Amino acid sequence: MSTLIGRKIGMTGMFNEQGVYVPCTLIETGPCTVVQVKTDDSDGYTALQLGYGSGKDRNVNKPLGGHLSKAGVATPKLLREVRTFDVANYKVGDVISVGDVFTVGDKVKVVSTSKGRGFQGVMKRHHFGGVGMQTHGQSDRQRAPGSIGGSSYPSRVFPGTRMAGRMGGEQTTVRNLQIVGVLPEKNVLIVKGSIPGAPNSIVEVVRMPKA
């Protein structure tokens, strides 16, 4: 497996060889710079620390500034550690592009943060159907959650009861998405289907092992 950091550009669509319209998502994936190589001898595990995007030096504190200066790389927008590469093939300063990792037909999983929806009721958050019987005296109960079971027994609400609350803004993973196009000159992946998050949100694209 291999992982690159990118950002969601937005939705589009394309026609396949059978003339069927396929909705797709454009993901700007990489290029990512290797900032640190972690090995079993030095760190107890293997991983690559990747930098994505272009950041501003004034936003970097002294410890991170020293870390980047030692690596001899420009200030990235964000750093992310991934454990899906064979670290023996990389060294500090290497640049990993989308064409180095992904090809058309690969299956990937995408990790992102879903859109925040704020405080929502049970119908939107948990897909409750409402109380029904709207013409029989239900003047203000159509979207209410109904009973939550807190009568004399058990005299409490069980943890995990589906109720209103904050919705969205959580890490979400979508698996088994197929790559239908790669644009190396623009560092863009075209993925069949949709992925979580708003446009310009940061995503991780992980290439799944082939069966």
C-alpha cells in the first residue's frame, strides 16, 4: 500500500467506454516531499513523514523550523506521517508524485473529514421517520424523537441512545473507490464516486493491495 496527501477539488463526471455517465471526484494528490524517514533502528517502527503544499515560514515555531532546516526542505502546508511505504526506497528530500503511486484501475480508500452540519435533530441525524398520524392531534410532535425509555425502570437513559446532537465534522473513510483517470501533469486523480468533505478539504488517498 502507498499513501499520498491531497485536497478535494470537487465533483465532475465522465462517460465510460459503454457510454454510461459516471460521477467522479477530482483530487489534487501530492506532490509530497519526504521530510523524515523513520526506521526500526532509530524510532522503533518504519514510517515516512510527508509534507504537502506550500506553507509560510512565519507560522512555524522554532522546534519545527529546526526540523525542516535539518531536512533541507521548504516549509510545507502540513505534515503527515504514513506507514504504508517501504522506507528503504526513499530518502529525505525525495518528492513523490501522483504518477509514482497510482494508476488507472487501482482501488483506493480515501480518509477525510466530513462536512460539519452543526446541531441536528433525530430525523436528519439518525433518519427517524417522525411520529406519523399528522392529522390526529400531532400539532408539534412530527419531528420529535419520541420516548427514550427513561421511565421508573430503568430510570436512566442508556448510553448510545440515538438523540439530537452535533452532526458531521468527523473523520470518515470510504473504501474500494476505483481510479478512472490520472493526470500526472496536474497532480490530479479522478476517482469514481464521491468522497467525504467539502471542496479544498485535506484528504489521504491510500492505494489498496491488489487481490
